[in-house]
Amino acid sequence: FDALIAQESDDAINTLHAYFRDLIPSSKNEKTGVFKGKNLIFVTAESFSYFAIDKELTPTLYKLQHEGVNFTNFYVPVWGVSTTDGEYVNLCGTIPKSGVWSMYRAADNYMPLPMSAQLKKLGYNPFAYHDHDYDYYDRDVEYPNLGFDVYKAYGKGLDVTKTWPESDLEMVDLTTGDFIAKQPFYTYYLTVSQHANWSFNGNYIAYKNHDLVADLNYGEEGRAYLACAIELDKAMALLLERLDDAGIAEN
């Protein structure tokens, strides 16, 4: 690093060189091991935005944000394909190829690094759930390749009511019994209740929660979006309740 500094005229780059030069290399930090043995529930929330968090309308999402670890400087680009790209980043921790179905393209690849595969090696029981069609974006091919021993969705073991979009609350209600008694578990939820389009005609979830947003001073699209967010909030509230009832909320 001293040699790099000697050859570099950019002060900002030299600041980085000096920083790395003075670090003591380690594979651990003060957080290493903090969550050893803990269960993990990972949620990819369809069309989610911080606009969906409201102390009164979505108190559980508000609780998760304000009582948990909140990453306020987190950004991702848009790859211009679909929800499945966001899933690829979330589940695999790597960048998708722009313009193609990266999750499907990787379905035949050896994928040892996703959390599902890593935790499975440590004896975790991996579960995956989605409340829309089981084979949408070929998830029935992709999830098993990532190490999920159990994958349930509409048409494949998850008997949610067929609406558009479907209910995240109903999905959580039907699935917690699968994994709560099988610690340690890694449970992945892909939600759908906040899916576009946001209107009270043609969006069942928005229609279902219409009365809860009727008095808000927003246009129809804004009120419908928040009505859909309320369904996700209800699902997370039920999930926390089930964990608490089982005595494992702190684990």
C-alpha cells in the first residue's frame, strides 16, 4: 500500500490506500456469532417502499423498522426485468445479468453460496413460500436448486384463496405450522399482496382493505397502494404473534 500511495496523486484514493494499509486482516468483527443458532425468516416484499410504513396504518412494519436494524443508506439499481431479479439479489447475494431471467438461467448451476444452502449445511430446515402461482417465473425449478427442501405456493401445497393479488395474511396463516416446531429453521416468504396495479377495481387486496384508507387525503392509486400494504402488515403481525405464542420470538 505504501508503494500504491507513492504512485498515486489523488488524495481520495490515497485515503483509501492508507485505510486498508492500517487495517489488521480478520475474517471476524464485533458482530461475528451474534446470531449463531438463531432462526431466520427472510421476506421479499413485492413492490415494497418506505412509503408503506406508517405508525397508524402499518404499525407492525413501523415496529420492525424502528425496533430493528434499519439500513438507511442502501441502494440498488433497476435491471429492467421483474420481481425475480430482486429475488435473485436477495437470495443469492450476487448481481443479475441485465435483461435476462437470471434466476432461471442459474437453475442448473451449482449454487453453494445462498443463505439457504449455507444454513442447510449447518443443520437448518429450509422452507420457501409464495402466495401466487407456484410455477410463475419457474420458481418450482429455481427454489429447489437453492436448497429449499420445502417449497409451497398456490397450486403446490398452499391452498390460499385464488384472488388477484392473493393474501399475504392468508399465506402466513397457512404456513407457520410447518416450521415453528422445526428449529433451527430458515423460512423465506415472497409476498404478492402489494402487487400493481393499485386501484379498487381489479385489485382484490386494495378492495378488501378499502375502508381502512377511505379517509386518506391521497388519490386512488396512493390509497390503494397503502391498502395493499396493510395486508402485508397484517401478515407480519400474525407471524410475530405465532412466534411469540410458540415461545421462540426471541430466537
